[in-house]
Amino acid sequence: MGSSGSKPRKKDQHHLPKVGSAANQEYERRQRRAETFGRTPLLVVGVLLVLVLLGWLLITL
């Protein structure tokens, strides 16, 4: 009975901010950005960086 028999919270569980608050607007902005881009920009920058470094190495050798 009581809290001893209840399930533990999930680690990523959190309460959403109140609708219309500044925190809510920031949360929605982050969610939209994550849905739109995901990890693609980081991947593109990483690939370009590797290509530039390899090109620089080939030119200098």
C-alpha cells in the first residue's frame, strides 16, 4: 500500500511547462527544431570537416 508498492518513475519523465509561458515557447521551439533537422546538420558538418582535412593533407604531402 502507499508508495512502497508503487512503480518508480521513468528517468526521462517530466512535466510540461504551462501553455503560453516563455518556457513553453522555448520547449516548442526545441521540439520543432529536433523534428525538422534531427541530427542531420551535425552529420553534414562532420563529413565536410573530414573532407576538408583529408584534402588539406593530400595537398600538403
